[in-house]
Amino acid sequence: MQFANRVDAGRRLAARLQHLKGEPVVVLGLPRGGVPVALEVARALGAPLDVIVVRKLGVPFQPELAMGAIGEGGARVINTEIVRLAQVTPQELADEEERERIELERLAVRFRGSRPRLSLAGRTALIVDDGIATGSTARAACHVARAQGAARIVLAVPVAPQDWTDQLSADADELISLETPRSFHAVGEFYADFSATTDDEVVECLERGAAAATPPSTKRVPDDDHPPYDGEVVVTAGSIQLAGHLTVPERPIGIVAFAHGSGSSRNSPRNQFVASILNRAALGTLMFDLLTDAEEDDRSNVFDIELLARRLSEATRWLRAQPAAVRLRIGYFGASTGAGAALWAAAEPGADIAAVVSRGGRPDLAAERLTAVTAPTLLIVGGADHQVLQLNRGALARLRCEADLVVIPGATHLFEEPGTLAAAADAARDWFVTHLAPGTRPAV
């Protein structure tokens, strides 16, 4: 099979993807050549279109050979075998990453302009390229989408090598290629016209996709008091500025600030998944890094619960001042050590936190503050996480507020078993909806 050009390839690929029509799909084109293909797919599915910016990391003396790729949100994929065979030094790898990171950030701004990045939380991320060669950029794109909270990832291309599913089956939930030829040397050999796609053409495709994505009759009337928002933010916490992501759906009933555990960040796939469940229940979410990069280098800070709690309290003051969150009740969701920080912060005088949920948390790290917590508190623990379960039972006995313990059968500490994280997220959603929604009884 040979395609006339990328538009032809996109239309043929769209016909293969009709089973996704009606799903909450966001089509993501890989710049540059994948975007014209993605535009035709987005049009056929009636889905919104965005880019997912990744950059190949080329071997220094052979730039066309990929030794890995990087993507938005800190995604990083390294082919250690190629690095070893090419004898690339750690400094050479770091230099290549720095160069490509600068270009990645430039392209993201160039392609999107003033448009915010589309939220993938709870949605199907349909990643489209004009073809697969080594798979490094596609793998990085899947990692980016997963980190941004996509509930499902579909990778679709017009052409790929026969063994591409072996390379990428662990990175996407569904892989689709129209053609997988036995003899494969380069993507361009399967196109009559494979001329380079320019930056301007990418921007034009995205503008056309944005104009066609949502028919006027389906647009909801926003809540004037709480304009919907979904994008990156800079959280001011005292004299420190922290990277974050704020999502406020239309007509929100409350907002939840996340406190992640040690070694994690605002890009935690588990917390992103929980946030997507909350967003679908009309709950806003604030995901932010509790520490700066320099602070994280000192491992003692990661377990300094008092410091983390202070950052959470300062971020909460920042959040209350945001137009999208004004007068909304605020809850805390803490995971692992972050749960200790959430409970510590909720116990501060005048905190005015409406609810706290701990997932696989360490409430014992806030032991001296537990009796001062007034916010209704839900402790969620895996049934197979025996040591942490005992710690939570002890914390439950010390809490004087409305409190409950939910044990997810078969779950270990990270809730990696099928269905266990979804069960935890559902329990968190129900607790927050009950205690944050207008008209419910406030914490005392």
C-alpha cells in the first residue's frame, strides 16, 4: 500500500478508527508530519486536536540514529542498548537532552500559541503519526499522555514495521497500523509525496482542528463565578514558586489539592488517574510539586512532613485567591507520605479544609496533630499492604473528627493490581462529593 500524501493517509486511517467515535477522544498529532494525518482523523471522529511534543535524542556522531526521546512534562525514554553500543557518555547524553529540551519548549509555544494544552484527564488519548520507524518518539508520546492522566492510550499510524507491536505493546492500550510490510526501511518509501511539514503548516492544522472540534450547539454555558480552567500554573508558596497544574471543570462543586508522596511529583500517573475521576464528578484539582528541584536533591526534605505541610498550606492560600476557585470548598488528597502532610496542614488553626482523603497514606507521620484534625477524613488502604494498614487503624483510633477506613481487597501499597486504583478513586470521589458539595455540612 502506498499513500498519495499525509492527507490521504489520514483519511484512510480515520476509516479504520471509527470504533472510537463517540468516546471521549483527544487526537494528538506528533509534530511535524503526524499533525496533517491527525487532522483528518480528528475531523472524521469529531474530536478535538492537539499536538504532543516530543524530541528524538540522536547519537552524537550519527544524529539520525535515535538513542531515546524526551517529551512534555519530563517524559524520558532511553534506549540503553544503543547508548551502550554507541559508547555514548553520560555527559554526551545530558548535553543532547539539554539541547532538545530547549527546542521542545520552543516548539510547544510555537505550535499552541495562546491556546492551552487540552486536558487528557479521564479521556482516550489517540496518538497519531505518519509512520513508525524506531518507535522512540512514539514511546515518549505514550509516556507523556499517561503522565497527563489519559485513561486509555491508542497509538495509530498508517505504516509501521512488522515487529512494532513487540516494541510498543507495553506503552499503549491499543496499536493500529494500516500497513506492516515485511520489507521496511523508512516511512517515506510508502508515500508518493513525503515532503517536509513546516511549523506554519502544523499551526494551521491545529487552528483548523480547533475550529471544527466542538459544534456551537454542544457548548455549555459556563459558571460566571467559576470560569473553567485547565492548564499549567505557577503556585506561589511563601517566597517559593512551584510548578503545578490546575483543572477546574464547568460548574464545580469543590476543589481538591493533592499532596504527593516521596519520590513522586505532580505528574504521578496514579494521582493523575484519581484526579481524572474527581474532574468527571465536577471537582476541581490542583496538582503541584511540593518541593523545588534543588530541594528534592536533599532527601531529608522529602520526609520533612512539617515542611511539606507548610507548602501545602501556602499553596492553599494561593488557590483561594484564584478566580476559578473563589468561594469553593477545598479538600486535600494525600498519597503515602503526602497524606501525613495533608493531615498536618488540615490540623492548622483556621485551615478551613472541608475533607481529607489518604490513599495508601502514612497518617502516623502526623501523629502529634491527628487529634486536632476537624475535617472529615477517609483513610484508604490496600488489604495486602499489611504494615500500612496497621498504621492506618492506629491513626483512625486517634482521630476525633468524622473518619472512616476503607480497605481495598487484594491491593498492595501502590494499588497496582487490576481495578484496585479505580476502587480507591471511586471511594475518594464519593467522600469529596459528600463533603465539598454546596449545601453539605461544613467541617467543625
